[in-house]
Amino acid sequence: MRLLLQNVRLIDPSQGLDQVGDLLLEDGKVAQIGKGLSCEDGETIDGTGLTAAPGLVDMHVHLRDPGLTYKEDVYSGCRAAAAGGVTSLLAMPNTKPAMDTPETVRLLLERAKTADAAVYTAACITKDLKGETLADLAGLREAGAIALSDDGRPVVNTRCLLEALEQAPGLGMVVTAHCEDLYLASGGLMHEGAVSRKLGVPGIPAAAEDCGTAREIAAAASIGASIHICHVSTKGSVELIRDAKARGVKVTAETCPHYLLLTDGALESRDADYRMNPPLREEKDRLALIQGLKDGTLDAIATDHAPHSPEEKSDFLKAPNGSIGMETSLAASLTALEGHLSLPEILQKMSWNPARILNIPAGTLQVGAPADVVLFDPEKRWTVDENALHGKSRNTPFKGMTLKGKVAMTIFHGRVVYGGR
């Protein structure tokens, strides 16, 4: 199967590529980049005015599969991914049952073989995510897990965290850390600040995240290990990570589009779709995150895609935390970062950098690489309609917002999985 994209703006941060030209895909691989290419025995698409980039790599996704598939499953999640230009994703392990056995890992990866994106999975650091007893890390790696995390919670027992950090390099796995002091966060429903006090709602102080981030950095630094910090939301955590990098600590970090575009002011509507953990913070935090992306403190943009049913989200005080994000990640990031980062810089944070952190074959248009491509109009404005999204859930914090940048087509392993004719 051959597919030619003609007259597109080709951006590939892995090669420092930014030029107008043609991209030829053949047999599921990138075959050629150039100008004036032809494709006599395949399909040709005129991409004039569109940008072609490596398919996005979302390194923080909750597929809810197994056990919570009324919210999302591997197939619906990958359809949402395709609609957002995401062609590779890392699934988090807080499923039911949790991803703490080789069998659970194998079953998910087997189901994912026919999905519309490449699904990788993190497995649990501790059994049943309880933070007390180390899981069979070697067995989980052998089953196909590429990362380790207790995401949804921190690893409560720091000794377990250290043991995972020690074992991970030899297994070829990445430890991705949910940073939170559970005692400081206990009972909180949103960021602790002026808005929470105005609403009379219990808050989660920024210190809950900052203390967790400091612990994770200290643990990794103590043994010279690598660690990845998930969903950074506070100015304090950005500063801690910046300092750690300056000291030579092997730390990488991600933030999410909702922290770049929104603040806790959105919760004045008492709409639980704006409740997630970590919570939306203050303007000073939002600006610090943007600066962190600009100066390289924050390496990646991920979504923390966390689907919940409308019924679950209907009660502001009782609803679970989380919002969906894969379908809007590119547009929300382009909108939030306009004037701060260039288009190639944004795409690097959403494709090449996460692929390198996870050590997966993705995030590049180099010849011979998988033919994973997002074709989009960076200037097109569109309004997010939560009822027109492609996953099972509707809990987007961007509903009703006009964003800039629209995916026109997503190609996964040479196959058009979204858009087309």
C-alpha cells in the first residue's frame, strides 16, 4: 500500500526538518521525503496548506481497560487518539484488576493489536497499587510492559520506589511518578486557594504536589537513577525539576494541555468536568509551566486522558477526578502556547521527546520509521462539542471553547485511521 502526501509543510523535530514538500509512505513505513515525488500505483493527497508531522505520542492515558470499559476501552480510546493525531500511547495501570500481573498485561496488549493506535502499557510498581509490596517487575517486563507506575497514587513506601528505580534500568523500563503527599491532599477536591475558599470547597495545596516531586527527585538522585515526573501542575514543581536538572539528576517531566490553558477559576461554575488530580492551579502556575516548556525543564506534553461517565461527573462534590484530552491535545496546546513556542518546538514536546523517554519506535518521519503521521491545519479554528467526540466519555474541560489547530487526517502504520475521503 502506497500513500503520497503532496505539498505539505513537513515538520519533523527528530531531523530538524521544516520544509514544504512531499512524503511517501509505503508498506507501513516512511519511504521517501522530497519534492516532486510521484505515486502512480497508490493514493495521492494534496496537502496544500496543511502540516504533516510525526504522529503524536501521548505518554499518559487511562484506557480504563480492563474492568471499567463503560468509561472507555482500548478500541474507543484509540479512536479518540486517532481523532487527535495520536498514534502511540502509554496506558496507565490503575485498571480493575490493576496491571500488576503478566497475564493482565498480555491480555491488554493482545486486544490492542487491532486498535487504531500503538498501545504500550505501564505496569504497577506495587501489587494492586497499594504501595506496600513490590510487583513482579521482571515478569511484567517479559509480558510486554515498558514502564512502571502506580499512577493515580504515589508509591507510598519509599523503599518500594527505590527498589523499582534500581531495577528499572536493567529491565529497560521507565519509572513514571505520580507525585503527591496523600496526607496534605486528603479530602481536597480542587486547588487550595482563593477560589476554593470562595466556594467553600476543601482544597489541595500546591505543597501536596511539591513535596511528592521533591521526594521522587531525592530518591532518584540518591542512586543515580532516572525518573519521569507525571502531570506537573505547580510553579514549585517546575522549580524543583529545573534545579534537579541543573544538578545532573536524570529527571524528565510532562505537563498537560489543561494546565496550560485553564486555571482554578474554571471551577467557579461548579462543573466536575474541571476537576482532575492534580487540580487546575493559579495563573502563576500556568505561566510557570509555559516557561518550563520554553526552557526545557518540562520535556513533554501528555494528556492524562481520564474518561468518566456523565452520571459520575454529574455531582460536583462527589464526582471522581479526571478529564479526557487526547482528541483536543494538539489544538489545546497550539492555542495555549501560541506566541511562546514555535510549531516545531510544540511538536517536539508531543512526539519525539516522549518517544525518546519511553524508548519506543515513534515520533519521527525518518525513512524506515513506522508511517505514523498527523496531517493538520494549524490555523483552523473550531469549537469543541463534547457530544461530537470519538471516545465513550464526554468530560472534556475544553467544551464550548474555540481552539486553534484542527486534525485533518491521522495515518497509523500507513493506514488512514481518521479523516480521509
